[in-house]
Amino acid sequence: MARKISDDCIACGTCASNCPVSAISEGDGKYEVDPDTCIDCGACEGACPVGAISEE
């Protein structure tokens, strides 16, 4: 199950730089997780400074 980034995202990019499989990219106003690439490791969730990432 992939992680999901909510509208609380401040587009800082911390999650993307912590993703070991590069499943996160900059979207329209916030970052987005590619569910086909995400390995559900949780690295991004722990790195997010505003808690905008959770399990889908």
C-alpha cells in the first residue's frame, strides 16, 4: 500500500529527498507519491515536517 500526501503539504521536498526509490515527485502545488514505485517503507512519513504523509 502506497503512502499518500495530503493537502497539508508545504512542498518543501524533504519527503522526496528521503525516498529510497524516488517514488515522490513535485506535483501541482504539493508533492505526490507514485503508488507503482512506492515500497511503503515510511521514510517519507517520518521525514515530513508537517505530518502530511500517511498510509493510504
